[in-house]
Amino acid sequence: METKETVQVNNESVFNVTDLSVSYGDFVAIKNVNMDITKNKITAFIGPSGCGKSTLIRTFNRMNDLILGAKVNGTITYQGVDLYDKMVDPVQVRRRIGMVFQKPNPFPKTIKENITFGLKVNNMTDNIDDRVEKALTQAALWDEVKDDLDKNALELSGGQQQRLCIARTIAVEPDTILMDEPCSALDPVATKKIEDLMQELVKEFSILIVTHNMQQASRSSDYCAFFTTKTSDDGKRRTGELVEFNETSVMFTTPDKELTEQYISGRFG
Amino acid sequence: MLLESTEKNMSNETLITGKKAENAIKESLFLFTLYICVTIAILTLMTLIYDVLSTGTTRLTSDYEVGLITKIQIDNPVDFLTTLDSRYPDRAGIGPAFAGTVWLMIIVVSVTFPFGTGAAIYLQEFAPKNRLTRFIELNLTNLAGVPSVIYGLLGLAVFVRLAGFGRSVLSGGLTLTLLILPVVIVASREALKAVPDTIRQGALALGATKFQAVFRQVVPSAIPGMVTGMVLGLSRAIGETAPLIFMGALTYVNYFPDTPLSGFTAIPIQVYNWIGYPQAEWKETASAGIILLLGLLLIMNSLAIFIRNRYEKDL
């Protein structure tokens, strides 16, 4: 906690992305991304399908390492450390930068075990019951599950499962939470709960969220990045590019680029 | 019809075509063919079971008298399981063969489980996706289809002669292990493959190492499938005769194997042996042996189904 505060004083941005491009074999998924992500704010990535925003968010915790042939060029620093430096351990990166996925993916075990797994692999086994309760409380799930901690997590509803995934992510005390379309599989009520939760969590964590939902981006994010795809001259390749990156309030009222305006007003995409 | 017409025909004639009746006949014909296929399979099994039960049960019940020899010693199934073979059909028990089969099962399980699941976990979760791995995968699939006699030859050459285990139950068990290992590896890999990738990603995203993700999340989720594959492999192993005869299992054994290096026989070999005798009474004894073997297989397959259902419910 203390280190977090000192860093916050020294440095406003948590990630600095410079000339980043990601390719799978010959296919360039996204290129020339330059952006600084502000600490303890919600940054939303929006754009049409295939514009590389999910690919991009996965470079922030090196989940792209797991995809065969994925290659990252350019630099992405996290609190000043180059994430793709040879000396950086991706396992430690993922421990500091948590991730919530598109489809709720609880482990097929009890609710409690879903939380304790992350604690155990990170040697955070002291006061384990308190940690479980704290994480579930922070994820606004405690009151619903406190009597069934030994129930199988797959018996929960989709929205509850997603909040459980958020709970297990924050249980290991990361600095940043990456969310890859966390509400796309949920109904509006469950979506609302997650959005409210994000507003609570952002006091303590930096949040990056990929979303297809324009309203969600305008409602919940502080900053917004709009990506689009550019088709190559021969029309065969589509590569994602960052079009505009600004404060959400600015982008949704007076966007700089014509393309952004068209997209957020629903005229394309 | 729609393709030919230049403009969309939305009138009711396109709805009322009489095609439904036509389709219904086609479908019921197809279903009928499928029923016949299933019936043939079930009838074969039923005939086999009826045949062995009608001849074999006399041998497994009390007050058994046949021919000139009056039944003296053996009068119930437990005796049949524990008695030694004999040259009189009514006194012949399946004891040594049953014990031999149990020995084989113990050896096969204790060698196949660690090696089979270990190989499967490595190939599915850790092996680099290169030519060597693909070559090994191709070989495994091919090995699963090699005739079992070939494994008997291999067992004779490697375990009996080269390793010097002799014609022992250990050699037999290891030979059967080789036989089912490819099947078990393939089944275990399928079980691992069925674990959704989101589980792996979820574990890794929490800061787990690859090793922790595999052994604490993926493998536990795949265990029911792996055990099912193991049990099915094992039930194939206990029914095998050819490789054991080839590697030199004995046919007449009047003692119980007491060490892994004892000579042995197994239930299918014993049955094969009995059925070869000309006297009619041996048919009954052999049938009793078949009933025992079928019973064992039934129990093991039920166990596999039980494990699968039990854990599927948990998921």
C-alpha cells in the first residue's frame, strides 16, 4: 500500500505505450499505438470487431505470450519498467496486473477455492479466510455467497460468476485490472452491477476495459481510446490502429476525428 | 425452387408443398436402418450371454451332477474362483487364472497410470509444437492400432528374454501395459483437451506458473476422463489372450502365482484351453469362466461410467 501511494505521487501514468505493434506470424493485428494510461482511472478501449483492442489489452499483462507466434514490437512500460524486457518474469507481471475475461471462467471448484487458488500460488496464505471475505466483499458478492462458500462456483449465475472472477483477481492485490469485455455475456442488470463495482474498485486500482458497448464506455470510463481497422492497399490485410485517445467526456461530445464521431454516433461499425 | 424464381415468392404455395410427408418417409427409413444396426449389436451380445449363462450356470450352482462323475468338491461360485485347475471338468476351478488376472491388473495399473498420464500431460500441455512432437503423436495413434500379437512378440523379446524376467506374470503385465499404453495416452490427452482454455488462462492471469496452472487446475479437471480411459484400457487388457500366449503364459497352472516372477495363466487363456478339450463337460466349465470374465468387464465398464457421471455432476 505504501509503495503504491509513493508511486502515485511520483508518476501519474501507470502504463506508457510507445510505437507498439502486435503481430501473429505475418499478420499484423495492431500497429503504431502510442498512449499513456493514467493511474487509478478507468480507461476504455472501443472500436469495431477485429481492430485489435483485445490483442492490445493482452499485451499489458503478457497474456499474448501464450499465443503461438504472437510477437510484440515497440515498448510498453509499467511504472517505468519495460514489460517485455528479457529480465522481466511474465508470472510476476500477471500477479501485479490482473485480468478478467470476456466469458466468466471460474474454476470448476468451490467458491472459496476459486479465491484461495490465487492466494496459494502467490504465497498469500496468512489470514486466508479474512482475505477471501475481503475480496468477495470488494467484489460485492459476499452477502450473496457468504453461506455457500463451499458451493460449486459453476452453480452461480453468470453475473455472480463474473463478480467471483473479479474477486479472485483482486484477492491477490494487483495494481491494475484488465477487463476484456467483462459484460458481453451478461444481462443488463448484471452489467449494471459490474459497472457500479468498477466505480468502487477504481479508487484502489487502475482499470483498463475493452468494450463493445458505447454506452458502457461513456457511462463508466474516464479516458477512452478509439481503435479502427485499416485495410491494406491490396485489400487483403486488416490492421488495427489507434484513431483517438482522449478524456471520455471530450471524446463523446467533441471528438477530434471525423471517424470517431461517426462511430460513437452509430453511423459506422 | 426459390433460387430459380426471379422474384421472391412469398405466397402460401411455397409453404404447402407436401414435402413434409416425403421427408417423414425418408427420415423414418433412415431411423429404421439405424435401429437395425443397433439391434444387431445388442442381439450378438444377448446371444453370447444367453449361451454362456445357459451352459455355464450349472457349474456355478450347487447340487451339480453330470455324466458318470458325481460332483463332490465344487458346489458354489466361491469354490470355482478359489480351486485349482483339474483334469476332471467338474473339479476344475479357475483359481490360478483368476489370481493371474488380478496380478496382471495390478501390474498394468501401477505401470500404465503414471506413464500414461505423464506422457499425456507432457504431450498436451508442455511439449513444443514441432515436428518431433507431431511424429510422436502420429506414432501413438498408429501404435493404438497395432495387432495385439505383435505386442506378444515384443514382450517375448524384451521382457522375457532381454530383461530376463522369464515367462512370468511381470513380463505378461508389462506386455499388456505396452498394449494399452497408447490407448490410455490418447484417452488422457482427449480428457486434457476437453478442459477449456479459459481455465488455463484464468489460472495464469492470477500469477500462477504454467506448472501450477496445469497441475492444480487442468489435471484435476481432467482426472475423471483420465481414469475412465484407464479403466477402459484395463478392461481391454484383461480380455487379451494372444499376446500372453505369444510371450509364453502357461496353459495348465496348478498353483497360485505368489511373486511377480511366478509363472502364470489368465482367465481368457484358461477358457481357451478348456474349450479345446473334446468332452462336453468342459464346455460348461469354460462357460463358467466366460461368465466370470464378462462379469469383470461389466463391473469395470460400470465403474468407468460411474466415475464419469459422478464427476460430470460436480462440474
